[in-house]
Amino acid sequence: MKYETAMLKTFFVVAVLTCVLTFGAMVTTAAPVATQSIAAVR
């Protein structure tokens, strides 16, 4: 495998993992934060 191909595949895997971790963090923390900010506005 060429060096460039290995770098691109590694970058793709890191990007997907970053997206999955970010999505997981948003899903698990979005509801309490949203309800607290809505309650604070009212």
C-alpha cells in the first residue's frame, strides 16, 4: 500500500470516529441542556 493511500484511509477513519463521538455527545447531552436553557428563558 502506498504512503498516500494509507494516510487517506487513516484520515477517513479518524474523521468518521470524530463524527461518531461528536454525534454521540450531542445525542446524550442535548435534551437536558435544551430544557434548562428553555426554562431559563421563561
